Amino acid sequence: MKHFTKLTGALSLTTALVAGGTMAAAETELTMYYPIAVGGALTEVVDGIVADFEAENPDIKVNAIYSGNYDDTRVRALSALNSGEPAQLAVMFSIDAYDLIEQELIVPFDDLVTDDEGQAWLDGFYPALMANGQIEGQTWGIPFQRSTIVAYYNKDMFRDAGLDPEAPPSTWDEMVEMGKALTKDGTSGIMIPSTGYPYWMFQALAIQNGKELMSGDGLTTYFDDSEVVETLEFWKSLSVEHGIMPEGTVEWGTLRQAFLEGQTAMMWHSTGNLTAVKDAASFDFGVAELPANERKGSPTGGGNFYIFENTTDEERAAALKLIRFMTAPEQAAEWSIATGYMGVSPAAYETEALQAYVADFPPALVARNQLEHAVAEFSTFETARVREGLNNAIQSALTGAKEPAEALGEAQEAAERLLKPYQ
């Protein structure tokens, strides 16, 4: 990956005399921040795709900056905008859209895509992955590193416990029953991470219990509804009642390694970890859709591309060209194979590369197939603050500091205060 000096104003229109007295083409420079929320050397994959883009577009320079997890990336990108060193585009949480719109920081893609070919591109993504980025009739975010939560399980441990390794739990009751058979000798039956993104796992459980956590307009939350409280009580019961999950919190960042080391027979995690698990597992493992209670379901997750408001027409055109390149079927397929994140369009799964990969490794289809039951990831106005209140409530209940009803009631009251100005 080439690194280029950032020029004031972010647009470098460089002309230079070359042999024969001719002029080199004008050059547009882009700075793009992006996160990685799972393990693996994914920066190398991004660098490779960007290098391919630059080779095809020698008039555009791209400074792709890895900037930590999703929260880190939002802070860093917005700090750059505020400090006079603006970026032109970023991959940020798909759920940041409400706040970015409210702060007038991003432009809708509808203003940039003006022809039938461009509209066909916008229409080509999976609708479930577009849900978080389409607000009030406009498209603000384009899917890139997108996921659903999937259930990883150790088939060898299933066999040792007398369980069918091709029949992972499809209901909550089966998950508890199988979890008890798998819990022994320092190995937990299941681990569901409750740090990092606890609201995400909780949303999956709540959906499975038949309840959404928020309204579709980002203005209302339902944290204290009886079905939601029941959901948190169930999550807690996996440890304190059924004994199949460690008590307290389970770390997001170390859970994959815990699974690889045999500390748990099952784990819920992002499909973005799939390739890393595939490459590192010393045992036979499977991947399944999440189990159902009232219904099946997972929220979508991950990052979307956004283009910032404070950009020139030339920069917007170059940024759009980069985004279209990185989400094109061939690159989407390459990204999916290298990471485990899903291809963001049906066309990605029609490429020869991804067809061959999923034929050899069927687990790569699980997250995509689960889109049939997926919903938009939790997102409201004041998303970060509302989400933090919910995260704290989940953790306080799981650690025994508060009862689920009390913790969620407090989170609901805080959310209502934060959202009232927008209603």
C-alpha cells in the first residue's frame, strides 16, 4: 500500500512537466478511514483492493487509514473533519447514519448517482443490508463489511457428547439442552459475548423472542417491554440457572481464541470471523444460523461507506468510483472469501470465485442465508449514547449488579430523555 502526503484542502491537483514537455494528468487524492472489528490481517486485504483500484485509476490516489474498531473510527474520522484535515469518505458503523445525517456530515448517494447504471448499482445490494443506510427516502450508506451473527460450534465436541454434529441447536430449548451435554471439564457449552457490542447480541435474542428493540424511525426504544426483560433474564439464566455459560461478562475480543482453544463448544460471533476460524481451527467445526424461540433472526451488522459533505465535486466523483469498485461483485467476492463477511449483493455470489469457494466451504453461505430472517441493526438518533445505556444495562444484569427489569427500565428512561428532542 502506498502512502501519500495529505494536502491542505484534500484535493491534490498536481501537474508536472515530464519528458517531451507534456503535462501529467490532474490527480485527486482521497483519504478514507476504515475499521476492523474482528481478528485477522484484514488491513492487508483492504490495501490490496485499494492498490488494484489505483492501478485502474492512476489519476486517483487513496490514503486508506485503518483506525481501530467502529467507535474508534467514528471518533477519528469526525475529529479529522473538525480539525481541518478532512477525509472524503469512511467506512463507519451502518448504525451511525442517523447521527451523521443530523449533524449534516454526509451526502445522500441519490445526489451522486444520476443515471440508470448508477441506479441499478444502488438497487443491486441485498435489501436487508441497505435497511440501515436508507432513511427518509434517501440512501446515505453503502454496504461494505457486513455481517449477521452466526453460531460457531465444535463438531468434535458434539460427537464426544453423543450429539449429532450435523444438527446444531435450532431453538433456545435445544441450545440449553445441548449446552448442558457439552459443559464439562472446564469447557462451557456456549459463550455469547457481552463486551464490545453487547446490544448486538441482545438484539438477536430479543428478535428471537419476538420483540424489536426500536422503532423504524429511530425515535422510540422498547427496552422495558416485558418480552425484552424476559430476553435478558434468559441470557442471564444460561449462566446462573443452566450453568452452560460463564457467569459475568464474556469478552468479545478474546472469544474467538477461547473457541479455538476449546474453552467453549459453541459461540455466537460475527461472520466476519469465519475465515480466521477456518484458518486456525485444529478441529472440525460448523456454522449455523442462530436458534429461534418465537422466531428465527439476527440483526445485520458491520460497516457502510459514507461520503462526507465537505468535499468537492471532483472528490465526490472519485469517492463514488472507489466505492463502486470496492463493492463490485469481484471485489465483494474477494473480500468475503478473505474475511467471512458476506458478499453484499447477489451478484457477488454469482462470481466464479465465490461460487467455487462456497461449493468447497458451505459455511460461507450461512450468514447470507440468514438475511431472510434478518432485521436492521439497532439504530436511533443519539445512537452512541442510547446504545451505551443499553450496553450498561445488559452488563449490570449479567454481572448481578442489577435485576434485568431494573437495569432495562433505567436504560429506557435515559433513552426517552435523549430522544425527546427529536420527536
